[in-house]
Amino acid sequence: NPEAARLSGINVRALRIAAFAFSGVAAGVAGSILISRTATAIAGDGLADVLFPAIAAVVVGGTSIQGGRGAIWRTVLGIFFLEFIRNGFNLLEVNPYYQDIIRGAIILVAVGADALPRRAR
């Protein structure tokens, strides 16, 4: 709450600028790591392999896309859940095309389960 932070003596403007600056530095480091992994500097290259699983793990872990409360331990559980499913599919030799469809359905169910209590309000 920016107003509560301001009343507590926190410089909200400086904190907001610092948060965006940190985000920019983190994005630069992530870009450097991605370039070193793929040996190319094409914009958007490799993001599907990194971005979608990260967002999926957060959503399946129970953190709302619309904002609100979340917990790191729940995100870790979401990561384990999705990776166990991926590993099981690979062991069963399920076609990767169908793996993506089923993982997408799991994410849709997680988002729907999050939206139901909000809709009742």
C-alpha cells in the first residue's frame, strides 16, 4: 500500500525507482545467461523454454495471476508437481505435443480454481 508506506516514512518514489532498476539489472543478467546458453542473441529466443514453465509453476503453486498473496514454498511445490508430471510423461513416452496440451489443461484448472472464490465475492 503506497499510502501506508508513505505514512510510515518510506520514500515510495525512490523505492519504486529502485525496484524498476533492480528489475532491469536482473533482466540484463538473465539475458546474458540466456545468450550464453543458446549462443545467439535473437530477441525472444528460448523464452518459451524458460518463461512458460516459470509462470506455470507459480500458478499451479497457488499464487494468483491477479495479484495477492503467494508463498515461495507453494511455488516450489508447483515446480515439483509439474516436473513430476513431465518426468512421468517422458518415462511413459507420451508425445511432447500431448504433454503440452495436458500441462496447459492443468494450468487452466489451477487458474479456474483460483478464480472461483473471487467470482463468488
